[in-house]
Amino acid sequence: MRILLTGTRGMLGSDLVEVLKKEHNLIKTNSNSFDVTNYKQCNEVVYNEKPDLIINPAAYTQVDKCEEEVELAYKVNALGPRNLAVICNQLNIPLLHISTDYVFDGTKETAYLEDDYKNPLGVYGKSKSLAEDYITALTNKYYIIRTSWLFGENGNNFIKTMLRLGKERDRLTVVNDQFGSPTYTKDLAKAISLLIKEPRYGIYHITNSEATSWYEFAKYIFNTVNYKVNVKPISTEEFKRPAPRPKYSVLDNRLLLLEGLPALRSYKEAVKDYLVNYI
């Protein structure tokens, strides 16, 4: 298959390149060569390259900055995917778009299913939710992949932050009332490569198995690398951040399993593999 891939310098995009290049012919793009907010440029590139599938992991993911740069967040996270949906519909090309657990408000207290009601809290979640709405309205052949708490070799993530702080300090405070499923971008990329083997269009939740809080996640990281750090739990209210976060955004991978595709391994196993490569 000939696949046009956006955001190939990013955390997920770079792992998608490594996984997909084994079986597919990749058209690798970045924000300079394929700016999703520039409809004319995107249309010209897609028309000339004639891909069989477009995969879009590109996004403005700095959640707190989105509260300050609202217009940029909506431009990249909502209007960009809308442009791709329109182009894909015109040329009859499937679109795979990466979305987020932040489309939910986190009040459900049990794992979110793919058809649960969306109610994003902040600008990041609202812009990503609007992208989903555009895609489902403007094209028929789509995969929307909601995932959460990503970590990988490229780009910043929670594990890298904890390792850096763990070297600098012997005491840390970490939020203990936000829950989710940490997801290794390599595992997510492999799941996507299996999903696209057939036209299994629709909305999917794909995360590593098991859930945790940021506090427990931090403790697990430090225990795994044998850092002696005293981690103190605090509440979301005590840890002031510009953007609101969902308290419970665990995603149930129901439809992935109904398709007969394998569940991703425990995030704990994935973290161990990641840390072997990182340290």
C-alpha cells in the first residue's frame, strides 16, 4: 500500500515510519512539506502522490499552551483534519486520524467506550473532538483512533520528565486523582499496522492494557530504574494547570477486540522495554 504519513518527526509518526516501512511504500511528510492547515498545498500533494491511505498523527498537543493559543489549536487540530477529510472524500482515499482521551470529561468512572458521549473540557480536547466531527461528516472511509498518555523515543513525555526530575531531586509531588492508560507509541504503531490490513473503518480506542494514576505511574517508573525518590500524592486542585484534565479517561478497547485483533500488552511491560532503550 502507498501511505502518505504526516508528522513523521513526531513521537508517534516516527514509530509509524519504522513499523509501516516494512510492508508499505511511505510518503513521509512534515509541517513544511505538508501543512495540514494549507488546503491548497495538501490537495496538490495528495493529487500528485496518489496515496492509497493517509495517516494523520500530526497535532498541536501542548495541552496547556492550547488554552493560550486557541486559534492555532483549532487551526491545527480541527481545520487541518477537516482539510484532509474533504480531500480524501473527493479522491476516495481512506483517512486514519489520531484522536485522544481528552474528548471525554472523565466523569464516567468506568472505561469509556467508542460510542460514549463526548464532552471535552479544554481547548485541546474541544479542538480534537471537532476534528472527529468533521471527519465523520465529510468523508465515509475513515479510522479515528483515540489513544492516551503516549510515551515514545521521540519528543517529550511523562517518563522522560520523571527521569530528569528524579536525577535532580529526591522528593516530588505527583497528581493522584487522574487515571488513564499509558501507551507506548511503538505498540500503538504495530496495532495500527494490523488494523489497516483490511478496510475496518470506524472509531477505535487503542491503548496499552491496564490503567493507573500519574502518581502510581511515577512510582512504577522510579522503581523500575531503581531511583530513590520520595513521591508524594497531591490532588488536581493542588497542582494548578491552565488546562482542565479529565479525572478518569481510561479507554475500553472494545471494538479492536471485537475485530479479532490482539489487545496491547500491559503498559508496565511496555515501560520496561522503553526504559531499556532509553537509559
